[in-house]
Amino acid sequence: MQKNIDKILTNFDHNQFQNDLISWFKKEQRKLPWRKDQDPYKVWVSEIMLQQTRVDTVIPYFNNFIKQFPTVHALAKAEEEKVLKAWEGLGYYSRARNLQSAVREVVTEYDGKVPNTVEEISQLKGVGPYTQGAILSIAYGIPEPAVDGNVMRVISRILAIEEDIAKPKTRKLFETIIREIISEDQPSFFNQGLMELGAIVCTPKSPSCLLCPVQNHCIAFSEGIQNDFPVKTRKKTTKDVVLATIVLQNPRGEILIHKRPNKGLLANLWEFPTVEMTSSTALQIDVLKHFMKNDYKMDVLTEEHLFNFKHEFSHLIWKIAVYKGHTNSETIDVKHSKFVTLAEMESYPFPVPYQKIIEEIKSEH
């Protein structure tokens, strides 16, 4: 691989590139809450939240999360349900569970200090090569690569790298390249500069090349082929899943909710009783009634179709039909299920699809 790296970096001016990138970042960086200091815990939380999520979306979540859990000790001793509630709406909830699990290890194994070596930090749950590089470089000033999609896009254009970035071995190639060109003196500004460049200038579509501070170093721009990079295979098609869910009220007006399993998609979050439709010809309400009778030991007395909607995940699409019903049962003796008031529902973490349903319910009251 080293021979290939040497070839890629032929005639590449490392020092000038570093100077141009870092100078630009110091002047143009966005004011983001996690950049106020170099607290490794805050850097860690921000980087986990920013995975597959836009900066504008993350900012209020980060502020709220740090307000509730300002230190590793606060997060370590928090109830998981409160952590998931603070994460509610961000998606990819395993990130929150892994973060809390890793933080607890930091408290017990490292006396509450986030590790500052690759050997130690890489062992923490949910901390991959990118996150460890971000924490070590930004918080501790250690010249470790932090390679995410933004960075691969920037570097692939600058150096005209034709390797498929969807392949794991290509990420290794980019990590090796960054190790060669990273600023030893200012690794924090270097890595953040690359991330920032990819976020606001070297964007996936219609990059602002004329505003780019490292334009003179970019092979793709000089050849007018910047839109050909990065090379990436198409992602797999998503799978459609048809669901029917019911907002079921008891005689007191309380609504039945259920906690999802502790493993798998949206683990440990709450939902309304939901069944997957395996037959396109089956009447949804009949399937729902049968499901409620078998799984919840409960009769649905009346029903009303409310609305349909869809929710897209990265790998599948939920197509959900929402119903409203009533039951004579005031209580329920089914594990992880309970009747709650609309006000009480506020304290439970729900996935985004069910939050949409809750908003519709509120609008009716």
C-alpha cells in the first residue's frame, strides 16, 4: 500500500496544504457548541450525535443532552430511559446506548477520564476509528486521522482517488493518506478543517470550488472532474415493511403503550401496539383485532382508521396504517405494556414514527 500512497502524494505540497486549510478553518469555522472548549467528553458526545445526522439537527440535542448529563459521571449513573428520552428523535438509538455503556466503563476503569491513547479508547463500545481519531486529535492534540464521509469526499477530489469509498479497504487507504499529510503541530484544526470543508464547501453536489481554500491543491478541480468524485457504489435498495398500529384507549381515556425488545431496531423504546402485515389481501383492522386478542388478551370494541404514512430508515421503509380503538379493560397484565395518560406519555422515549402519531393525537384534544 505504501508504494501506492507515495504515488498518490507525488508532487503534493503537504506543508502548504496544511497552512491553507488551517488558516481558512481558523477564520471561517462555524460557532458550534462543542467547539467552545476541548472537553473530550463533549467532543465524544458531539461526534456520536453527528454520525449520519446534520449539524443543524444536532445542535439543540447536544445542548439539551449536555445540560442533563454534563459529565461522564452524570451520564454513567443516569437511567437508560432518560438517556433515550434525551436522544428521542435523533435516530440510531444504539448510539446512545453504546455511548452510555462506554462512559460507564470510563468511570469504572479510567476514573472518569476519557482515555488519550488509541489502545485504550478503541476498546470502548461504539468508538470506531473515526470517533477515536476525532477525540484524540481535537481534545488531546494527538495527530490521529479522523476519516468520515466528508473527509473521504474532500481527499478523493483533491488527490483524484478512484477507489470505491463504500469498500472498507478504501477507508484504510484514506486513513493512511491522512497520517502522511496531517499537521503534527495542529492536528485538531487540520482534522476539523477537513470536516468543515466537506460540510460547507466541498459538498456532495455542486461543490463551491471557487470558494475553496485548497483549490490550488485539487487535481479534480484542475481537470474539471470534481463531480466524478468520490467513487461510490450504489447502496442496496430499501425494503418495504407494511405495519398496522392502534391507539387503544381504556374507559378512563388512557392509552396503551408497549416497550420494544431490548435488542434489534429501536430497542427499548416505546410504541403503540403494532403488527406487521404479512398478507396484502388481509384487512388490517381484522389482523389488528386478532393480534390484540392473542398478544394483549384484549378485545378492540370500536375502531376508526386515522391515517396512513411512511417513515424511511437507512435500510427499510415503514408503511404504517394508524387506527384508533377502545377497550373495556382498564388495566393490562402483559409484560412491558401499560396504560398511560397523554401527559404521562411525555416522559417515555418514542421513535420518530410514533412521535408523529402522538402529535396527531394531541391535535385532536
